[in-house]
Amino acid sequence: MNASREHLLWMYETMMLIRRYEETMAQVYLEGKLPPAIQRGLAFDIGSGPVPGEMHLAAGQEPVAVGVCAHLRKDDTVVGTHRPHHFAIAKGVDLKAMTAEIFGKETGLGHGKGGHMHLFDPEHKFSCSGIVGASLPPACGAALAAKKRGRDQVAVAFFGEGAANQGAFHEALNLAALWRLPVLFVCEDNKYAISVEKSESTAVPWNADRAAAYGIPGVLVDHNDALAVYEAAGAAIARARRGEGPSLLEVRTDRYFGHFQGDPEVYRPKGEVEELRRHDPIPALAAHLRRENLLDEAAEQEIEQRVAARVREAFEFARTSPYPKPEDALRHVFH
Ligand SMILES: Cc1ncc(C[n+]2csc(CCOP(=O)(O)OP(=O)(O)O)c2C)c(N)n1
Ligand SMILES: [Mg+2]
């Protein structure tokens, strides 16, 4: 499946937006967490600063999000993970409302009650959660709803290679296969589940091979490339829309930051990140676009500026938004 000019440029700009967003978040996240915390005898105070709590960033994993979401419509469902920003951005979630949510502000997607791992956007049919493996069952539910209504919507569950050893993975694949649900399961293999290497947790080299146990197609994209993901995801999503059932797609991708911000990364071989960054998928796509005469220096600069402005506006909006009022603590929650 050849990507259209429109899709190629969208993928490039969205990868840039994700990368700049994550880099900015990495900086902002540290505000208030280091020097004053050290004075209080702590190395890293996770609770202070404008972005309290854990932070999992997805720089390096952009190809997975854009290669899949390029094929999705607004009325398709995406369920993400504890590392959700790249998926949310690629699905079209509003950057300001998402950032405000991460800052715990009233103007956030969930009025500041969810935070970075719990971004819910019914308009764009996006959700995620901090529970590893929890993306697959709800995606089956959305796919079942679409099927019962006779619509051609699809659902996508993203999850890490660590999550592929959770029971929910196997239960979801089995049921989706049995009921021929219009769902795509996308495994992001970034080699690690926190500090545990895939080879230390998983009996087979490739999770894509596990699809055979459920009688569905399993496809491996063994390099971190947006066009390869686009091609594989396009075929699987078209298949699901035609009513031919689910597929499993596994992508070998790279995580440039730690598991969480503040992760000392002692489990990484020395120089690993530098080596991974030498195969950065964003310049690789830019080079392809230049060869196709779809991008030149001026256009690249324009994209860089547009992306920077969007990121700046989103963080500014989040910073200047009010916190929820204490008397609203029990609004919008189950009780
Ligand atoms: C059910 C459950 N078990 C354990 C955890 C703790 N935990 C958070 S992230 C993570 C590793 C996830 O690895 P992977 O699925 O590969 O995703 P990645 O972090 O690499 O994106 C674990 C074990 C959790 N959040 N939920
Ligand atoms: Mg992983």
C-alpha cells in the first residue's frame, strides 16, 4: 500500500509534533523536582513541580503511532497504554486539553483527575490506562459494538511487548478471533518492560508468531520505520473493515528515554541510546520525502515552526489554566 502525499506529510509532521512534545515534557517535568528536593535530602521528588507523578515518554516510538493512526477515522477507537502521548497525538486528541490533564488542571480532558496515564477523549474515541495489558479487552468491546451495529469502524489496542505476557493479551486475542472482531492488536516491542529484556520474559522471539495460536494473521515489522508500519497496518485495518476479523501487528521500535523520567537506566548497555538514535526514524522519513520531492528545507522549517508553536501553546494553556476546585473533588468520578 503506497502512502499518499497527504498521508506522508501528515506522518512526518505528526512524528515531529510527538518528538517535540515529548522533549518539552521531559524538561518541564523536571521543574521543581531537583534542586529543592535535593535540599530536603531527596534525590528526586516525584510529587513536586507542575507535573506530579510518574512520566513515561515515547520519543523514538513515533512510527508505531503514526503508521497505524494514518489509516484511522475519527469514529474508530484507539486504546493506548501507560506511555500514551504519541498515540493520543496521532489520534487527534486536542493537545491543549491533553497537556492540561497532565498538569492536573480543570481544563484537562478529565478535569485534571486522570493525569498522564489516564487520558480519556470520547470525541476522538481515545483512552488509555496505567494497567499493563488493559488496552486489549476494551478495544475488543469497542470492536464488538461496531460489529453489532453493522458499522465499518475498527478498534486498535496498542500495548508493549511486556504486556504480551499478561493473561488479558491471550484472552482478548482468543475472543476477537472467535468472534471475528474488527480489531487490530499492535505490540510495541521496545525491548524492555521497565528493566526486563524481552528475551528474559518471553519464550518466543516474536510476539507476532503467537497470533498463529488463535488463527489470526501475525505480522512483524522488524525495524522502526513509519512507512513499513503504515503498509502493514493499512492491510490489517482494511481487512478488519471488510469484516474479515482481527490481526496482530508487532513493531520493533526504540525507546530513547528511560522507562520513566528519572529512571537511572542501569540495565541499558553503555552507548545503547546513542546507537538507537543513529537510526532515528524522523530524519529517515524526511530523507524519503526529499527524494520524492515532497519536502525541501523551507517546508521543513515551516513544519518545525508550526510544531513548536503548537507545543508552546499547549504548555502555556496548561500552565495558565486553573486547578479544579476542592469542592469538585467528587464530581465526574464514580462513587
Ligand atoms: C498489571 C500491571 N502490572 C505491573 C505494572 C507495573 N508496570 C508499569 S509499566 C510496566 C512494564 C510495561 O512494559 P511494556 O508492556 O513492554 O511497555 P513499555 O513500558 O515498554 O512501553 C510494568 C510492569 C502495571 N502498571 N500493571
Ligand atoms: Mg516494552
